[in-house]
Amino acid sequence: MENKEKKYGDIQLVHRMTVIKRIIHWSFFLAVINNIVTGFYIAYPFLIFGKTPAQSDSISKGIINSGETYQAFIMTWMREFHFIGAVIIDVIFIVWLYLAFFSWKEPLYKSFIPFGDKIAEAGRMVKHYFTLKDKPETTRYQDPLNAIIFTIFHLLILLQMVTGFQMYVASFTGTSAVGGWWPWLMHFTTDWTLVVFGGLTGVTLVHLFTMWLIIIFIVYHIYTEVWRSVMWKEGDILIPFGGYKYIRNKTESE
Amino acid sequence: MGDGKKKDAAKNENDNPFSTPEEDNNFNFKWDPLRNIADDPNEVLKRVDERLDGLEKECFNNKKDKNNNLENIFSLHGVTRRDFLKWSSFLTSALMLPYIFRPRVARAANILTRTPFIWLDMADCMGNTEAFIRTAHPTPAEIILNYVSVNYMESIMAPAGYQAEARRIETVKKDKGKYILVVEGAIPTGLNGKFLTIGAKGDSGLKIAKETSKNAGIIIAIGNCASYGGIPAARPNPTSAVGLSSVTNRQVINIPACPANPVNVVGTLVEYILVGKAPQLDSLGRPLWAYSGRLHDNCYRRGHFEAGEYVRHWGDDGAKKQYCLYMMGCKGPFTWNNCTTVEYNQDISFPMRAGHGCIGCSQPAFWDRMTPFEKPNADAKIILPMVEATADEFGMALFGAAGAGIAAHAIYTGVKKKRESKKTSEKKKSDSDKNDDNNDK
């Protein structure tokens, strides 16, 4: 037994994600997946519901007869779920922004202070990814490289929010069911995108392209967490499920 | 509401043969907040009537002249009094004015035919002029535009050369602050405007536009080219063409579209005659009464959009059933105009009704931003340096590169790990617990 303990080093539990953060993580996951699927449909409707006389049902051709026009409303449902997902993402973004500064457990800004040291540590982490040596020490805060990449991801989400609201407010004509302040707020905060991206069509394309960056982030994120779990043996993949990971101060080969 | 006011209104009705006596004497309409002349409806009516009376005195020689003017014009084109009444009611509601303004709209249309006009043709195809003067069965809007008192318009005026120039300069001086300036076509600014020279003296379009807009009563940029530069200003814009609002510091009312709808032009002018100032404009300088609605929201095919029923090829079954043209590149979701409600071609059709998607011709830079016209917007090329791809193609390429990178890193990690563990196992040959990871604890 002594031999084994020596081999795996001192194992220490560290609490990384509270229940709230785990709920946020998985709602975020579901909402983003939902918005990618529905967003694809809105950009390029791949299914035709409602049969015309010359068409026959064919999944491969993307034709499904769901009866009369009024019964189908597939685009309405896609847009509805896209908007519901968007609202969830918006709320989560605001909560994330709050927690990044005022979280009791692990505020994100702690991973950036002191800035120079943390950037250097992020550089060491990148180096570690490619040399598998000199792993930066695990602390009870998020490692700076992940902190930087997650911040970039949230900035992409913010870009999606801004461009999305600009497309959403396009169908408003000056007022809304909750009052004129709501379209005004959206115009006030998002009209700059029209100038920067060249009109509503440009905004739409930016929204579409940013989705690809988000998909790339998701793949990268899953890969690195699996990679860390395999290579570090600290249970990183368990964080969003149980909230805990381990710190091993001494590793096998070093 | 005082009695005197009612009598005044009644008197005005009787003066004009092209109006019906006002039956509804309920003056408590809610004044449309878009125009903001005054909060009190009676005050609004008073000011409008005073303005109309003054203009009528100015424009017509006598009462007979005033009363017979529209009748003379319309009877030539077979438009009956009843047609005109219908049209003026239509225009009143299109302008979002209360019904009590209908006789006043008719009077304003009468005055409009006598207001001095300067119509400048800059760099464009003159499609707007063509659309107005070559209509086979003109509606009152087009007839009124044909009979406005144009003092200068290259395509239809009798004088030529120096005489024409003199006419324009005289109007600018004589009718200072009164004449209506309509500009059609983009204004090239490159080479100090030398890309476009007009007239006997070879003045540049830039110079003429600046001179005439200085003294104009109201300035209207008609068509997309005059409003935002349109096709002459499409990338790479060799002549540095711009819209009229970029070369003058006066307020310009943009009536974009290709060609502009005559109803929007006449409606805006009628409103100017009624209240003496420009209608309220949106952020792109277009009158809100005409351009506040998005085509997609008012399209009669919107139900098919929501139902996921799309035309997929020209002439397919969906096209015959008038399904949504979203996948055939309709730019209705990005375009603000009133085509779907006011309609084109003698008010009988508009692109979606004719079976083709909108091309977004009332939006700035539509030639660059709305293309390809017959493919969905998602298939448009994104504008990034060194990238010639759609958002999806480029995104998928990045995604593939990222996936390849990840796979490479995974393989690299595996190989390197194996090599290192071989080294260590050679070092610690005696360590028997090497591989029983699962047995601990």
C-alpha cells in the first residue's frame, strides 16, 4: 500500500463547481446544442413539412407529411425553440458575468490575478500540452489557460446575443407587448452591429459563422477535459457532474 | 370644437369638386404622433387649412382655375371623380392620417400639380422617370407626377442647352425656398465630380446637386441610387458615387427602391404640402409612414414560411402553390418597404406575388449585401480578407482543421506516453505493481 500511495502521490479533494454552477453548465450545454440545431434549420430549412401532390414522403429527401399547413408550422416551432434557448443563454450569460466577479467559491477573475504570472502559467500549460512535461501545479482555482479560453467563449456568446437581438428586433415596429422600452433597448444596444457588419444580412452571416466557432470550442473543450482526465489522473471530467476533482501533488513519472 | 371651425371646414369642402361634404363631424381624432405639429387636433386642422389656403392663393389664378385643374388632368386619362376619391382615401390611410384629412389630401394633390419642381438626373438608368412617365394605365399618383410643374427635367423638358440651364438657374433664384427638388441617381464624387458632367456648360453633377439643393424647399432623393448610391456605388465603386445626403447638409428625404413607388413619392410630397415639413424619417432617412414595415412581416406568403413550405426550384410544385421564396433567396426578411401593401405596377403586383423573391432594393448597398439574389442569405460569400467562401464553408473548414489538430494531438500524446512509459518500465523493472491501476483500495 505504501508503495501505491507513493506512486500516485498525495491525493486531495478540491471542490470546483457548486450545484448552481453545475446546473448552469448543463443548461448552457442543452441550450447551445438546441440553438445550433434550430439555428441550422432557420438558416437553411432542411425539412419540408406539408405534402404537395407531386411529393411523396421520404426521409432521405427531407419531406414529411404532417398534414395541413396550419398543423405543421415547423419553422414557427424551430424559431420558438431558438428563442427559448436564446433566453436561457442570455440569463446564463448574465449570471456567469455576475459569478465571474462575485462568486463565493471560485470567482473567475482570480484566475487572472496577477495578470503577468497567470499569462505565463497559461503559456506553460500550452507547452505542457505538447511536451507532456512540467505540468503547472493544480490549485483550487481554474487554471489560467481554461479561464482565458472560457472568457473568449463567453465573448462569442455575447456576440451571438448582440447579433441575435438585432435580427430579433427587426420584426418590431416601434413598440411591443411589454412596452416601447424593450425594442428601444435592443436597438440601443445592438444597432452598432448594422454599421460594423454591413446591414442585416451581414449580421446574419456573422451570427452563422460565430456558431461554427462555438462548435469548435465545444469539441476542443470536451477533448481537453478528457485529455486531462487521462493524462493527469485528477478526475477533471467529473467536475461538471460531482463538482469535485483531485489534486495530486506528486505524479507517477516525475 | 367651435362652430366657426366647422363652417370653415364645410366651406372648403364645397370649394373643391373633388371632395365630398364632410359627414362625420366628430373632430376628436387622435392626432398621429408621427408628425407632431401640435397636440390639439383643432390646432392641427387650423394650421393645415391655413397653409393650404395660402398655397392655393399662390398657385392658382382664380377659383375656376383651382376647381377645374384636377378635373382637366384626370378626365384626359379616364380617371373619374370616383376613382380619384378612392385614391385620395387610400393615400390618406397610407399616410396614417385620420379620415378627416381626406379632402385636405385632395387639395394638397391639387396644389402639388402647380408647385415648381426641379428634377435632376444623375448617374443612373433613369428607371424612376421611366416608371412614372411610361405607365400604360397610370394611377392618380403617376398622373400627378406627370402633371407637376417641372421647371427643369432633362428627359422631358422642351428647352435644351443653355436655355435649359438658364431655366434651372432662374427657378433656383425665383422660387427660392419653395421649389421641390427631386434627385434621381447617384452622385459621383471622384475627380471632383468629373465622372458626371451635365448640360451645355459641362458642370459636374456634384456642383449642380449642391447648388440646387441649397435653396430647395424640400429635397427628395428618389430611387436607391440617389438615396444610398445604389448600383453606381456598388463595390468597388470606381467613381466614388454617393447618395445625395452625403453631398448636401440639408435634410434629404430618401425614397429608395428600384424604381421607387410613385405612391411613396406623391404621399411624401402631399404630406409636405399639408404640414410644410418633412415626414418623420427612420434612421436611413426614409419616411416612416411608408418604410416602417418589413416585407417579410407583411408578405402574403409568410404563412408558408412559418409552415416550412418552401419553393425549392423555379417552377416546382411549391412555386405553383405560392409557397415561401425564402430558399430561393428572397431578401424580404432584410428589407423595409411597403411593396406588400401598396404594391407596384398600377397597384396590382409586387415581386413575391409575381413569384420571385425580394432583392432588397430599398436597403443601402443592396447590390453588395443582398447578393446572390436567388440563393438564401446563408449562401452568401463572407467578406474576410483572403477568404472566398460562405460562412458555412469557411466554418466547416475551420472545424475540420480543428478536428484534424485534435486527432493529431491525441495520436502524438499516445505515442509519446507509450515511449516514456517504456523508458520508465525499463528503469523500474522490479516494480511489480506497474499495471494494476484498477486494484488499488
